[in-house]
Amino acid sequence: MKTDVQIAQEASIRPINELTEYLGIMDNEYELYGKYKAKVSLEVLERLEDKPDGKLILVTAINPTPAGEGKTTVNVGLSMALNKIGRKTITALREPSLGPVFGIKGGAAGGGYAQVVPMEDINLHFTGDFHAITSAHNLLAAMLDNHIHQGNALNIDPKRVVWKRVLDINDRSLRNIIIGLGGTGDGFIRQSGFDITVASEVMAILCLANSFGDLKDRLSRMIVAYTEDGQAVTAGDLEATGAMTLLLKDAIKPNLVQTLENTPAFVHGGPFANIAHGCNSVMATRIGLKLADYVVTEAGFGADLGAEKFFNIKSRFAGLNPAVVVVVATIRALKMNGGVSKNELGYENLSALNVGFANLERHLQNINKFGVPAVVAINKFPTDTDAEIDLLKDRCEGLGVEAILSEVFTKGGAGAIELAEKVVEVCEKKASDYRLLYAVDGSIQEKITTVATEIYRADRVEFTAAAKRQIQEITELGLDKMPVCIAKTQYSFSDNPALLGAPTGFAVTVREVKVNAGAGFIVVITGSLMTMPGLPKVPAANGMDITENGEIIGLS
Amino acid sequence: MKTDVQIAQEASIRPINELTEYLGIMDNEYELYGKYKAKVSLEVLERLEDKPDGKLILVTAINPTPAGEGKTTVNVGLSMALNKIGRKTITALREPSLGPVFGIKGGAAGGGYAQVVPMEDINLHFTGDFHAITSAHNLLAAMLDNHIHQGNALNIDPKRVVWKRVLDINDRSLRNIIIGLGGTGDGFIRQSGFDITVASEVMAILCLANSFGDLKDRLSRMIVAYTEDGQAVTAGDLEATGAMTLLLKDAIKPNLVQTLENTPAFVHGGPFANIAHGCNSVMATRIGLKLADYVVTEAGFGADLGAEKFFNIKSRFAGLNPAVVVVVATIRALKMNGGVSKNELGYENLSALNVGFANLERHLQNINKFGVPAVVAINKFPTDTDAEIDLLKDRCEGLGVEAILSEVFTKGGAGAIELAEKVVEVCEKKASDYRLLYAVDGSIQEKITTVATEIYRADRVEFTAAAKRQIQEITELGLDKMPVCIAKTQYSFSDNPALLGAPTGFAVTVREVKVNAGAGFIVVITGSLMTMPGLPKVPAANGMDITENGEIIGLS
């Protein structure tokens, strides 16, 4: 089979204005960024305010394993298949970060015959959204340190500055730094650090903002530091909100591109899926729902993290009404969850599959708690045997859920026709009864405990002394009435990445709790967390190149 | 009079594809970035290889003072006037940096009725060139620190890493930092810092590259560190060149916008005018010369720094042949050079003007050394008296140079018709005899001494012990056969900013010498140098905002 970049470069890509025309976007409602990318104005939403929304399909997955699940690939393939069977469909995805592109992954825009294009542009700067976020974030940091340097009228405690800086790069040397060295004119000496841009609260806000005004309000509420007497200092207090919004004036607009089969694709925003909610922007999803019959979107990591946050954070804030959830599973990853080692995945193993199915089963039960019907997509690999596929289908049927093969990586949209037909059938026959898992007016402990016991199936939640103190502080600031955004390992339902399958009898330990008052959620950290990745011994960047005639090498 | 932003927003701006058509750029040779910006492909240059070049006009100025000279404004106004008198003209400018936009200046795209538009886009991210440079620069930094962290196969001396990081922001707290703190997985602890993006060698390279291949070659040659036995380690050694070039694949293409009167404008690249050469990109200038009869361009700071570097660095590398130099002067700034304090500039003072004229006179003599004819543009202010203007014209005439009023700030192109006619007349009647001031094969000391004595008119050059040692090291590395790029205060011919007018009897002290092997010049530092600005007590950012309907406040 050809490489991703070969397939992408051979695609019959259409000028993007043909897609805006197909979607009914007016000439004054989009701006071209080259021939194959456009930014769509938020005015579309106002113009189509009274038009009923299309159906919203969430693609999620079992807990990820090194064997791979192919969530984005299924997302892209399913949207192409829906178009093939006559449903006007938009795929809505997150933007890739430059960090992983040059680190390990080498690119992220689907794979095989289920990609979004132009993949090289999407993977490199794209329309500049992440750079705009980096600029806005770091402008605020510079204004904060400048405020301290110029006399500190707000009485900021330099030991309690919580606003770091960001870069869209994997750079471990910037995780922990000391700034402000030099002479008296060179700022205030303090400890600080850089996160990767996708970890910025500005990224989460850009992706949750419901309007331009909401963007500005949320930016204004971001807490950057505390005063010596414990009061929160916000971006608004530093008078940074207007300039930051100005820097984000185009970044807030969804980016329109296309799949290899010319299905419209909004690729917009990309917050972390642990300390943030891990979904593309609300604006992209909402505009998509006005323009199409179906919007197929996804959430980061497995359903315990991604779907939970999609429901309890994104859908809550945006007033979304998800119609169907597609849970992506592979035979290989289920066998890993059943105890098979990576080297043995190529061999048929029905008993391991049977054991590992418990992981999928629990995710399906969880989705049921949100009242949304589910369909399982089996992302087919060449090593899957018929007996394994039959077993998986049977087990799903036993739960009242249909499992359907997806072969989009090798066949494109044609590989997901049956899946698309099933999704349409469920949309038309089973009304979604979407409901939230908890109300925001409970205590922080209650909300964490609800997610940990209902979704992760922990027996109990333990809070470290530090976490208890932080919860008390947030509650005293009156900022506790927000949803919780729990950062946990993606590899297990528990907070121990080694516990595969469907573990029981464990406790979840909450180590740190902080409030993202602008994004509007409380970040809850279990285990250790990396917000600035490092480069591997041989970074993907080493193998990359572009020739004089534009041929790109090493992106995938 | 209206504010710059009011004037800009009321402009009758044309879709940029009307301008590409006017210039004869083919449909496949440009890409739109919104309706009013385009990136022009380097292929234009190949297609028009055999077409004779248009005339190249350099706009420079006397030494700047707080009174202001209006170099960019005259540049833009003159190009509009040339179009008005029937000469197809392109203006070529540098891109503004976000740092000063949010720091003190609040924007930079000309002023009054002589601006380039869309000014808000040009001032904010524009087409992403600076962000691409920031990304490429910092990817190299991350790869370097990662190399040390992962075993340091190249034997880099961590004390001799010369590659810092960059951000396009004014942030004094990042000038001097310690990186790599934390645990064993968090990199190598060493001292480092951030410069502003315009100070990056990548910026200088992007602006000097003669082709895509030349870009890659120059990036590869950049020295990032030295080994423990004193050998240079380059970006090429770190295998970073391909990935960096990939990140710059669009940034290398000139950006086409327009003036308020729809004159085509290339706004592309923006290197510092002290540690770098301070001119827009070679690609923009060269493509402009193929597309138009006249290209009007500029160089940063006064002619002692800007014009000297334009001639000895940019024109040398690009094989340019400047036809005329326009030297911008104001009565106010000449009076300051004649000893008048800032508060007294509004009053007629012929004797001070007479004294201060020595500054302009010396610049005109210097330009004569390069064999290029000069015209003086008097950038008119309301307080200028007829007697002052007559005196200035007389003094210029005494040197055989015509001085002509420019009123472009208040009148646009109509305010520079006479200036435009004079420029055309000089182009047609006085053949330029452009020559370089020195050959690169002299020693570093000789080249520095030539510029310091011939242009600055120093009696002698003093080299600190450190500078002598650095010169010796560069020479031993065999990298001394390059032009010198001297960083000196812009306010005086000397290295003492307080010496206005035309000082004599002074020494220039060279404190530091380093080689930018990729850019291809030797940086010579006199006095202290700031490569990362700070924010003022009340940053321009504080007053900025954008309303829900897109009205922008605080950019100017």
C-alpha cells in the first residue's frame, strides 16, 4: 500500500470554494487561505439561527493501546461514507500540534484512504490558529511579568503566579526554568516554565467559546496569579483581554478543508484531552450542524476520558444534543486488553478477545448512562480472523449494540457504507435521550466522585492533603460550581496505566486540583502529568525534507 | 485629521487578485490569504528570468531623532506618486513585529494617507511568516538541547551553545534564563535566553536567500554551538535543515498587499537593522523588479546603518543595482541635530537648521561613495516655515542634490508628484555607477575599519580584547571572508547616541564580533545591544480591543 503522504498528494482535491458553495456558505462568509483552505465566518451561525440542526455523531474508542484504534481514520471514513449514501455530512476534527509532528508522530490528519487534505498544510502552521494562541498566551505572560517589574500595583505574589508560557513544540528543556535573570532592567527573578500550546487555557477557551463575546468574557476571567492575601488576579485585571482577543480574531473562525473524497471537514482547535476537554471547537461543531445533515466529530483518548468530557463539558456548554456514539474498537487492542502481548497480536486468540471485550462492554454501559445510543465500529486489520470478528459481533449483539466492520484505511468511504447505513438507521429510529451525568452545583468532591465511580468504576476516591486544600481554596473563591475535567492515564479505566481490561476494586487518587476559570472547568489531576513533551532520541524532524520542486519527505 | 486606523478602514481596498492581474502574475503563481493578501510564488522569477529589471529606488534617512523622519511614509507615498505619473511601481517594505505593536509603537504600516493595507492584518500575524520563523528557530533549539540530553554524540560544549530561542514579543523576563531544571528527564541545565524573532538568524537568512535551494544551504550553515575542542556545530550537523525548510516553505514567498491608493506592495521579512541588515526580502525585491518599472524599498534606521547594509550586504548578495537613493529629512529632526531641544522644535530656527544640515550633508557624501545618485525628500510638518524650507533646499543645491517637499502623510500620492518626477528624471538622466565599499577578502579588522572611517567618519577603531580573540577564532575557522554587519546606535554617526550632527574626532569601540555563517555576514557589536525589548509601564496592548462587529481599537 502507498504511504499516507503519497495517497494525499495523489488526491483529486477540489478548490475549497466548490465546497463552500456545496454547503451554502455565502461569498462574504469565508476567506481563502490558499486554494484549499478557508476560514468560515461566525456570521453563518446568525444567518442560519432558525434552521434546525443536523444530527451530531460522536466517534470515540476503547482505551488506547500501542496496537492502535484508528479513531480519526474511522471518523473521516464514516463521514465520507455518509456522503456516499446521500447524507450531506461534515467531519469535524481537532488540529494537529507541531510538537508531535516533529517529535514522534510525524503528522496527524487521519491515515490511508481516510485522510483530510492538504495534509502537509494541516500539519504545518495550517491557518495559524495555534500560533495565534501562542502569541495571545505569551503576551499575557509578558504583561504579567511586566506588571510585577513595573511596581506590582496589583500586589501579585511572585510565588503564586500560575500562568506559564507556551510554545507549540516538544522541548523538555523548557519545562522548568528560571526567568528574569540579568540586571535590574531584566525583570523579576522567579521560577516558571513552558507548556506545549495545546495545554494552554487559551486553547480550551477558543474551543469552548460560544460566540465572539463569550471568547472575550472567558479570556477576561482567566486566573493568572494570586495576590499576597489570596485573591485571584485575572487577565482582565491586567487589561490584557482586548489585545488577546484581537490576536485571536481569525483563530476563532473554523477552518474548512476536505477529505480525500471531497467531504467537507472542519479542522479547528486542539485542546489536550486530559487537562482540557480534547474536542474540536464548539464553533466548528455548531456551524457544521447548521450546514449539514450530519456532523461526525470525535474526542481525544478513550471514551472514559474523551466521551465523558465531550458530554459533560463541551455539550453542556454548547447546548449540543448528540444523536449517536460510534465506539471504535480493534480486535488487536481488545486482545491486548485481554492480556496478549504486543508480539502475539497477529495470532487468533478467541479467549483473550473474550476477556478483553470487558473494556468495550464497560464503555458501552457508560455511554448508555448519557442516554445516547451506540454503534461499534470494528476497525479491521489484516490479521483479524473471521472467528474473532464473529465473536466480537456476537458479544456486542448480546448487549443490544450492533458491531460493524470498518475498512476505511484501505478502502476510503466505500469501506464504511454499512456502518454509515447503521448510523443513519439508529438516528432515525432510536431517539437520543442525552442527559448529563451530574449537575454543576454539587461540591467538587461530589462531582469528581460521580465521574470516578460511575465512569471509571473506582470503589472510592482519595484526595491528597494538597488536593483538599486546593479544593477548599477554589470553593472559598466561589469558583466550585463548574464541571470537572479529570486528567487520568488514557491507558486504563483506573489511574494506573497497567490495569487493562475492566479493572475493579481500585481507588483513584486526586493529587492536584486547579481552576480554569476562563475555560470554565475545574482541572483534577490524578497521577503525574506531562504538559510539555520531549523529543525522542531520533526526532521525526531528522528525517524530514522538502525538495526544490516542493516534494515533501517524512510527513505521514 | 483622522487617525491612521480610521483612514485605513475607510480605504477603497481592492481584491488582491485585481492587483496580481495588473502585475501580470499568473493564476497558478499566487495563493490568496483572505481577500486582500496573497503569497506570490518564486516561480515568477524563473518565468521572467529574461525580462530586464525595473529601476530600484532606495529610501533612507538622516539619523533618526524623537522628532521622527517618516521614512516608511515617504516610501509608500513616493510609490503611489510614481504610479500616478504613469510608472508601474511596487513598494517593498519590511513586515512589522508583534513585539513593538503591543509594546510602544502600536503598529507599523506607514501613516496618514500613506499606508499599506489591510493594516490590522499586516500588524497581527499577517500571513504567518514570523511565526514560521519562530517555529523553525525554536525547533532547532529543541533539537540541540535534545541532542545534548540524549548523549551528546557531537560533543557539544554546553557552555558554548550560541543558539538561543526566540519569541515575537517584548518580554524582558526571557532575556536571561536558566533552562533544563527539574528531574533527570528534563534536559540539561544551562544558561540561555530568548531574543525577539526579528533578531533570529533565520530571519536574516529568509530575507537574503536568493532561491529555495539557497535558503536550505544557508540554514544548514548556521552555527549553533562549538565542540569542546572549538569546532563549529551547525544546523546541518543536527539534521535540522530539512524540517526547518519545511516550516519555511510558505514564509519564503513574498506577501502582496496594497497601499491606500491600490499601489501593489510587497511586505516581506523584517530583520533587525543592527545585528542584521534591516531590509525586506531579496525575493520580494527581485520579483518586484521583474514585475514593475520601479521598486521603491527602504532600509532600517539612518543611512549610516541602513543604506550601508543595503549596499554592502543585501545588494552584494542579490546582485542588485540601485538606481537612486531618496534621503528623507525633516526640518524638525535637522534642527534637533543642530542642538535644538524637543520642546523648541515648533519655532523657526535657521541657524540650528544650518548647523544640523551637517548630518544630512554627510549622509549625502556617503551615498556618493557608492556611486548612486541621491534626491532629498523633505517630509513636511505643519511647523516648517518657508524660510526653513528654502534654506534646506539651498543647502542641498549647494551639494548638487535636489531637495523636494513630500506631503504624503496628509495628501497621499498627490503629495509627492514633484518628488516622483524628480526620481524618474534622475533615473533617466543620471546613470547609477553603483559600487561596493569594500571587497569581502580583506581581514575582518580592515572591513570594519573601512565602514567606520568612510561612513561613520571615526578617526580610529578600537577592539576590545574579547573582540580581538573572537576575530581570531572566526578567522581560524575560515569564516572571515564575509561582509561585516555593524550594530551601532542609530542616533549618531558615532557609537555614542548623544553625539548628534556630524561628529568628528571620535573612536568606535568594537566590543563583540560573531559570525552568522548562514546569513553570511560577520556581526560586529559596538556599545550595548538589546535583542529582546521590554514592555513599557503602560503597554500599547492595554488600550487595544476589538468589538463584536470587528471594530479595532488601539492599533495605529
